[in-house]
Amino acid sequence: MNTLQTQKLIALSLALGAGLLALATPVKAIQDINPDVVQLLNVQFDSRPVAQIEAGDFHFAPGQTAPVHTHHAPAIGYVAKGRIIYQVEGRRPVILNEGDAFYEPAGPRILRFDNASATSEAIFIDYNFQQAGEPFIDFEVPPTENIDRRAFTTVPMAGQVMSNVYVSAVNIAAGGSLTPDRQGLLVAYVAEGSVELRLDGSTPQTFDAGDSIPLSKAPSEITFANASDRLRAKLITFTGY
């Protein structure tokens, strides 16, 4: 195979890979800018005034499947454990692995959002960017199987107009701390370890793995500190504009 043919095959492979998740564009890690931050997903949707971010985590038993459903608001989330089979109507199914971010658009039918394992639990979180009065989710047929969803604190947004959300993984070394850019920072999810949220003049608040941290009303400067001097901590941040 000559060099030109090789280059064409590489270009074709990259194009096919990009097409699988065209609804939400994964972006390269920005480790050359900040070694502690990896950008997972860049989601764009029609501009909307967001009244609140409704949030929760789902615990799917081995082999559990989700009923066909639709979202009225963009739902953006993260796979905290296991693997998920995800399919939007008109598109091929894809596998979401632990550590992946995902986007469920408003409008299209979601045909599958299923635990890919017959033996292990899957856990995923989602944040729904709702306008005033929008329902959380619509099922075509009422679920016959219990859906274990554990609600997080709703994040008030007061009608902030938004059309773009970035999802990033933020790693904090043992004993380390990080002062993030507050512009657009809405909420953070603790994926690993324990994190202290430090605000000027306030007692630090500790959040453990599985907790959600609402930040839309936080002061202009905050600090995340790893509560452990032995293990790293990992945050998943959601920033919107």
C-alpha cells in the first residue's frame, strides 16, 4: 500500500469515527494547557432560557433496559460505572463506557439506554437543562420495571439563556487543590474520592464520590481541595453558555 492510499484510509477512519456521535462532539484532551483537566464533550443545542437543571443518578441492575422515551430538555450526563448501550432513533447504537460523557437531545426518541452487562450494575448521571414548566421525561409506555433514580439538588438558573455545555474531567492530586475558572461553571459531580468546596469566610463543605455540587449561585472564587493525602480525586464539571 502506498503512502497516498494509507493517508486516505486514515482520513476515512477518522471521519467514520466522528460520525458515530455527531449529536455531541467529543473534543481532544487539553492536557497541554492544564495537566489536570480533560475535556470530554462539547454539546450544542438550540438556544433556550434555562430555568433549572434537574439532576439525578440512575442505578441500573445487570441487564436492565430503559423504556423508549423522549426528553423535552437537553440531557447531558456521565457514565460513573459500567457500560451503556445508547441509541437515538435514526442512528446506530453506540457503547458508552465508564468515564464517558453523553448527550440525549430534546425531541428524538431514545430507543435504547440499557445496561450492557448481564452481570454488573451500571450507574449514570444526567443533568436536564429545563425551561420553566418542562417535564423531566416522557415514556411512550409506562415502565414495568423499577427505575432506581436518586435525585440530586436542583440547580436554579433563573432563565439564563444557554446553547452550549462543556463537560470536563478534573483530576486533583492527593493533598492538592484547584481554583477553577468560575465563568459559566454550573455544577460538578464527584466521580472519585472526596472533595472539599472552600468558599471565602465559610466552613469547607465535603462532598464524596457520587455527590453533585450545585455551583450556579457560588461566589466568584471557589477552591476545590482533595480531602485525601493518599488518593486522587476526580470531578466532572458542567460549564454552560
